[in-house]
Amino acid sequence: MKKSDIEPFFATLKAANPMPNTELEYTTVFELLAAVLLSAQATDVGVNKATRRLFPVAGTPQKILDLGLEGLEEHIKTIGLYRSKARHLLETCRILVEQHNSQVPRAREALEALPGVGRKTANVVLNVAFGQPTMAVDTHIFRVSNRTGLAPGKNPLAVELQLIKRVPAAYAVDSHHWLILHGRYVCQARKPQCWQCSVATWCDFKGKTPAP
């Protein structure tokens, strides 16, 4: 994708969805952190079903600690890898209570020091909760960035660094939401719906699929 194509590419995505947000359900920064931690290798729909049961009962680090491991597992057992995620979330809650006064830290280093919180999770929290122009590269963003030619890269970090370099500042905060949603609903892995893609004009993908 040529540099001159990037502005109209994002302007078009913005016009269709001026205020994008995560599809994970949450009401506090901690709930966002917990939901993102639980969403690894799981769908947002599946995570939301579990957190609708969990958060009304235990929506703070201390309340999750009070549930204990078995209690937490019972609430999230419908999510893939729930046993390891429960352990990570419990330990994260313990650190938040003991080291951060039960508050989610705003610094990347402190976030990534939490069990189960990697670079992608930290990027989501920094972006969604604190408005930082980070790029949380998931499978959708990785695919869209490479397929369109927007930010090619061999791994998520390479794509992230390319996006930071190439996305105009005016679109930086919301860009990863647009790319995720575009990948989830239009630029799908098996059969991209190129015939109804609003940004196909600026896409470098040579195998564009015709209308069925």
C-alpha cells in the first residue's frame, strides 16, 4: 500500500465507524484488564458470556481473590484454557492488591509484569483505558496489515512497529479497532468479502474474491 493510500484508507473506515471500541464488555479498567487476559485464544463473545456471570459477583481484584481458585474456575470454565487463565488472573489480582493499591497501572512495564499479561494485552489496556496510540496486533490485524500491504511483517511485533510508523497520528488511537473489526467481519481469513469491502480501492491484495 502506497503511503498516499493510507489516509483515504483510514478516513473511509472512520466515516463508517467514527467511535470504534472493543467488543469485550467491561465497566472499569480492572474489568477490561481481566476480560482481555481471559480473551487469549478465545472469542470476545465467549468471554462476555463468562464475565457477565463473573463481574457482578467479583469485579475487583480483592473480590476475585476472595473467590479463590476453584470459585474463579467455576465462573470462567466455559472459556478455553480456563484453568491456566484462572491462575494467572488470581496472581495478577494479588499483585494489584499488594503492589498497586488495587489499581491497574498505566505503565507498560508494570502491566507486562502481571501474570498472563503480554505485550498485546498491555497494548489493549493502554489504548482502550488510557487512550494511548498503541497497536494490539491480534490475528485479524496481522492478516489485514499483511494482506492489504498496509504494514507487512513476519510476526506481530514487526507489524506493530510498521503500524506505529505508517498510521497517521489522527487515526492512531482508533486504528487498531478499525483493523480488528475489518478483519473480523469483512477481510476474513478463509474468504475475504472483497466485493463489499469499503477500502478495496487502496488494498494491494491480488486475489480479491468476486461476489458470490
